[in-house]
Amino acid sequence: MERLVDLHVHLDGSLSLETVKELAARQGIEIQNDDILIKKLQVSKDCRDLNEYLTKFEYPLMLLQTIDSIEYAVYSLMKRQSEQNLLYSEIRFAPQLHTKKGLSQEEVVTASLKGRQKYFDELRQKENIKEGDIPSFYSNIILCCMRGNSNERENEETIRIAAEFLSDSDGVVAVDLAGAEALFPTSDYEKLFAHARAEGIPFTIHAGEAAGPESIRQAVDYGTARIGHGVNCIHDKNLMNIIAEKGITLELCPTSNLNTKIVNDIKDYPIDKIINNKIKVTINTDNMTVSGTDEASEMKLICDTFGYDGNMRRIFVDNAIDAAFLSNEMKEKLRGNL
Ligand SMILES: [Zn+2]
């Protein structure tokens, strides 16, 4: 079975049903039957837009407000990804959305890193891995800032703690900007990304999903290393040239884009146009539970629809390793595990 990489996967949108039940049980919350739970967590086939899509995060976020639950959620997502034959993943979440019961953003991130460590310790022991070597599956964390109108302080705090955790080089590798792109334009976040740049924090930005090419152009101007989605770049040839020249990689999430009606039919997904313009793309899940998908299904969907062969699959995985927020040394180690 081929090894896969998922660079764009949100923690809150990717909790398995079993994990959700376990989190509810641990907090004394009544566990509902599977049908009701699936309705709460996953979009219906006739999902209309991003607004409906975003309602599916309410229940998991309610469950992810304690140190124990965050630790367990990260642990179990990594376990699941490892079982799905992933080689590497970058799991993202917004620390500021997990502070409703009084946790600080720093405590939220520390809890996630504990969950990560717990899974690695388990895997290392199972695989008898020496110190310094990486196990068959590896994973890091991206911290999301959120688009919004009254959370400037929270976003600044996310950048501040990202800088702190990055200096430990132990799990946190980058920041992101997520949330309602059509309501809060990327141009509002100039100061935030100036701060990230000043701290030397690498970043990716959700852009060109619910908004047009101008949003992507702004992200490129900020110095983004990657773009989350970015499919709307196809409407601006000049922008596509710039993305290609700068070697910026797109994190495509096909089923998620179908759910939010960026395209109505996967046959209309503009991946060929993007690739033909020499832009590097990766295939990702975005939210495994909300979209009812996994990395292998996304890869299959794209390859079956567009007739891509094994070589193309390998290019998508190579692109993901190249674009990962990792040192060259770590990338080489990962390639050794392919
Ligand atoms: Zn996303």
C-alpha cells in the first residue's frame, strides 16, 4: 500500500466517531446514537455552502475544551492516520477556540504536544526505534489564527506562543489563517503576518476558497510558503505565474471543495489547469469527519477522475514532502520511509 501525506487536516473536523464518544464519556456528556452523531459531525450530501459546513465544528469544539480531551484527540487522530498508512501529517487547530473553559492558548498547545508525544512514545516502543530516528509515521502541529472582527489580541497571542514553541523545535512548525474568508478579507491581516515574519515563523494561509484571486495575491505578498485550497487562482493567469515562480505549494482539499460548492462536480475541479501552469499541488483531507473522507479516498477520487497514474500519485506525495514544514534532514528521513 502506498504511503501518503496529509498537510492540511483540522483536528476538530477530523475526530472519529469513537473518539467523539470517548471524549463525551470522559466528560460525563450523554452519548448519542451513531445516526444523530453523524448528523452533528458530517455534512449531508446536499450541503449548500461553507456556512452549513462550518456548523459541523460546533459539537467537536464543545468537547475539546479541556487538557485531557485535547491530548486524547491529538493522540487518537495520529493513531488513526498511522493506521491509514500515512507517512507524515501536519495537524492544525486554532488554540483560541479551545479556551472556553478557561484554558490559556499555551495550555491548549501544550496539551496537544503531550498527545503527540504519547503517540510517538507508543509507536517508537512498538517499532523499536532508536533516539533520533523517526518511526513509520510522523506528525507535526500548525497553529491557526482565526478570521474575525474582535479577536486581534487572540491572534497576536497565537503568533507569540507559536514563536515560543517553534524555538523548542518539538512539534509546532507553522501558523495558518482559517475561518470565514468571504467575510474577513486576507488584507485585514497584514500586521499579523508582519509579526509572524518578524518572528521567523513559517506560515500557510487559507485563501482562494470562499474569496477570489485577490485573497491569494495578498497571502503571496505576505510571504506565505503554502496556500490552503487556492483553487480560485485559476481566474488570474498572472497570479498563477507568480505562484509557480515562487514555488508556493497549494494544499488542495477536493471533497471539502465539493461540500462548499466551489465546484458542483469533481469533473470540474480545476486541478489540471493548476498543474499545467506548473504550480505544485498536494492532495489533502481538510476535515476527515465533516467531509466523511480520508487521505487515500481523496487521492483515489482525484486520480480516478483525471486518469492520473502511479507517477502522478508519487509526484503529489513528493510535493507534500517538499512543502512540509520540516528541515531538509527530516525530509530525507521521511523519503527513506517511503
Ligand atoms: Zn482548512
